[in-house]
Amino acid sequence: MGPRPGGGRADAAAAPRPSIRAVAATAGVSPTTVSHALSGTRAVRAETRERVIRAAELLGYTPNRVASGLRLQRTGVVGLVSDRIATTPFAGRIVQGAQDAARDRGVVLMVVDTEGDPGLEAQQLRSLLDHRVDGVLIARMSHQEVAQPEALGATPVVLVDGVPAGGWLVPAVAPDEHGIAATAVGRLVAAGHRRIAMASTTDDAPATRGREAGFRAALADAGLAAAGSRVERGSSDARGGRAAGRRLLEAPPGERPTAVFGFNDQMAMGVYQAASTLGLEVPADCSVIGVDDLEIVADGLEPGLTTIALPHRAMGRWGMTTLLDRIEGTSTDVAGTVLLACELVERASVAPPR
């Protein structure tokens, strides 16, 4: 009698699932090491982890997530709640950094966008908790204060690009705003500028306060507090930058700043536009530095804008790694805000003053 129709597929489906011991034997390690390497619950040397992963792929081994979740009382799913994913150009970098860390630890990331609506955020958080996520990453798309959401309860949480408000004790990560200003001023001073001004925003936020304070401190450190430290404010967009830039640059040549530090790239673009309206050239008559490294702006301007890139991907990765450590009980971090350094991206908007 010939083989039963479909018998080959049935035999394949009935083939025993590769065991963790088989993976361990193939990789030349213990089953415990395989478990740690694939779950990320303990540190394993990179070369050992790679060997385990290759062995698991060769044998077609996948951990039994359901059994593991029941044993550890976890689902292996983590939520990321953001205020403006759809409309913020940096959102993808934060999500990518978080996803990198989640993938390394075998965790699934569930992302929701609240559109900046507190009511919708509370609803989304309740939905995530209904899905029994193991923890929540709250990511803001601009550095701001964040109050503790009531819906979270005792769920592990970490803030990204946010500062906990109202005495909330939770780990957080944000850009070093003082360091941003110090880098910008240092670059302009190194180019020979002594009359340096800032086009800042009217927004009352940690980023605004930190960059302005850092700007003044950096000028004082350079011995330029009396000569510089002029700050003009506007909305945090090109229109606000044009208004602030015009007020700064319409001064007589002997009093006019030879360089302007823009709160962000959009305001810096407005300063370019104000300079052009007044018959001034960047950087010949006025050097300009921005913040964000918003490529569509910084690369699109002529000359290209020298700017300071915010560490969005690094913040996403730090936040997710810290959250997973808290979920697994291996975190040694205490509640507080970690500040990440930011990188200067050179283009062509800075030159020595005339």
C-alpha cells in the first residue's frame, strides 16, 4: 500500500519539538546557559549567546513562551505609550531604540499613540493593563514634565524624554540640556565669536529652562557673560525663530550678535530667514547653530545647518533596558533622571566672525 495522502505532512507535524537540552548539547553549554542566553534574564558572554542562538536556529528551537509566562507570571509583552508618534519626526528613533532592546530580550513591544490627549492616554493605559503587559514605557516626543498616571498602579514604568513631576519616584532618561548649550557655545567660541545670542522658545518646559540656563552658564565660563547672554523668545517654530532672530539681528553692527544659538532647528531656520530679510548672510554675517538634527531642515538649508543631535534612539534603548531590568528584578538603578550626552553635527553654518 502506498503512503497515506498527506502522511508526510502529518509525520512532520508530529515530529518532537527540539528541547532545550538538545540546544545545549549542540552549543556545548548547559541548559541553564541556554535559558539565560535566550531570555536575557542573566548576563551571558556575547560569543556564547551567539553560539546558543545559532544552535537554536539550526534545530528550529523556540522557547515555550506560554509555559515560561505562567511560571514567571509574565506575558513577555511590554507597552510603549507616546504622545505624538504620528506627527513627530523623532518618534521612530525612540521606538526603534526600545524595539532593539526588547528584541534582544525576547520581548514583544506594543505601541500606542495618545495624540497628546490625557483622557486618551488614561484609556490606552487601561487597555494595555487589560492585555496584562509586564511594564510600560512612557515616551514623550519633547522633554517635558510627566505626572504619575493613576491607571498604572504598581506596574513597572520608566520615562523616556520626560521628568517625573509631583514627587513621582521613577527612573527616567532625558537629554543633557545644559550640555547641549555648552556644546553650542563652545563651538561658537572656538570659531572666535564673542557676541553670542540665543533664539529661545516661550514654552515653559525642562528643555527651555535647561538650555537657557546652560547657555548663560557656558557664556559665563567663557568670560562672555557681559558681552553676550542676550535671549529673545518666540514660538518653537520657524515663525518664532524669524521674530526672535529679527529682534536680535536688527541691532547696529557694533552691537549685533555675530552668532545665534537656536532652541531647535526650526527656530534656527527662522533666524536664517530673518538674516536674509535684513540683507545678512549665514555664516559670513551671523553664524547659527540649532538643536535636533532634523535632517529635512538641517540638510535642506543653504548653507547646511550645524546642529546638535538629540539621543532619541539611545534614550529608547536605555528606557526599555531599564524597564526590563525592573520587571525581572535585576535592576540596580534607583529612581531618578539619567541625562544623556548629545552629539554636535557639523555642517556649514558656523564660521569666524568678520
